[in-house]
Amino acid sequence: MTDLPLAFAPEIRAALDTGRPVVALESTIITHGMPFPQNLETARRVEAEVRAAGATPATIAVMGGRIHIGLTDAELEALAQATGVMKLSRADLAFCLATGGIGATTVAATMICAHLAGIAVFATGGIGGVHRGAGESFDISADLTELGLTPVTVVAAGAKAILDLNKTLEVLETHGVPVIAFGQDEFPAFWSRSSGLRAPLRADSASEIARAHLLRARLGLAGGQLVANPIPAEAEIPRAAIGPVIEAALAEAAAQGIAAKAVTPFLLARIFELTEGRSLAANIALVLNNARLGAAIACEIAALR
């Protein structure tokens, strides 16, 4: 580990050295997922939720040629207002490090960095997946292949509802990724608890998920687990309400020729406008909910170890 470009915040290093639970948090949600100052406020609230649930939060980002495992409050604030931040996945993580750039980690990059740091659990908003029209564009998120490669348990509110959720589940199955709905049989759809699709697996406790994580390692199975944690009922936007908004935003993106990494930020911003901010409130609620469950799973893994 000493040869790796990792910079640990002191509390993260101490927690890992003593076997205490740590939850990784991504930084793309700060730089590309929400506007300022809501992004900074949410990042602070997410870290507070992890602490309140008994674990140590480790927000991950690339700065100055190092992967920072845990950020100070000042670093969080600087990142929340930074411009020209690279959106890092597996393909560009090493390049950003080599060139000394500032990079925010996506689901895929956060999984890689968390695993390098020895962190088993990562809480986020929603994973990327198969974009609609992928049969023509071949636009499929690297998050899906990363879940098949890197042994981290990822807690998310399903995949982002702007995606083709059925094909996303099919690709996850192809890569051997356990998709575990928490507390319900249906796969959640980010802003909505319902997607109309049955989840392959169901768990009703953090301990079940923790045991499965540790057993995968003992069995020598590659890859991680996706825990699909539905948004709290009081915060959701029902599928019937958000569906037409998503379709309108997708049509606008297609008309403007927006593609690749620019698609998701554009769609999230446009859906925020069309829902008059309701989508952002739901997004914040689901991220906080995922942080709580991620911390519970991390605590169970630490206890079982």
C-alpha cells in the first residue's frame, strides 16, 4: 500500500488500522450531481449520517497527484466550488493522477479507490447503467463492469431512472453481480420506490448483506454486490409522475446532440428544472438513506471480522 498514491485522512487511517467500520463516499455527486451550495450541504449531511450510524465517512477525490481517502471540511468546500473538475472512471483515473489534475470519482472509480484503501462498503445515490438507445450508441456505464470486477458492496437507490433499467439488470446478471433489493421484492428506480421490475435477490437486514459480502471473498468470487435501497416513501416521486419528465429531458438531450459523460449531468439538471426542485430534494433524501444503510452494513462486516 505504501507504493500507492493514497493520502489518508488521519481519522480514516486510524479507523482502518483498528478494524472500525468505514464507508466510502463518492465525490462526483458533489461536483457534477448537484448545484452549489446544496452539494456542499448534502456532502456534510451524508458524512454526518454515516457518523451517527456508527461508522467513519471517507469521501474520495483526486487532488495533487494523490487519491485522497477522506476530505477535510475545507477540502469539501473547495471541491464543491471547483471548476474544470474531471469526472473520473476506470479509464481516466491514472491519467488524472499522473497529470496532477483535480478529479471527482464516479461509482466505478470510487470502488477502485475504496478497494485499494481496504474499505468494503460504499454508499452513493444511484449507479450508472445502460443508457436508452444503447443499441445504437453503445453507451453503457463502466459502473456495471466495475461491479463485476471489484469486491466492494455498493449501496444505491437502484440505477438512475433515466436509464434502461431492464437492460441494466441484464448486464449486471451477465457480470455475475448480486443485485439485492433491501426490504422489498421490486428493484427501486432512484427517485421512485417502484420500477415495475423484480429484483433478483432480497435482504431484510444489514447482517445478511454483510455475511454475503464476506462469503463472496471466502469463495473467491470476483466483484462486488449492488444493494438497491429504495428511497424513503415520504420522499419519493412516484413513477407515474417522474416518467413523463424523464422522457421530456431525454428528448431535449437527443435534440441537442448531448452524449457520453455529458448526458447524465444534463438530464439531472433538466429534471431538476422541470420538477421545480423536487427531484433534488428526493435525491438528497435517498443519498442520506443510503448512507445510513451503508454504515449499518459496514458495522456488521467489522463485527463479523
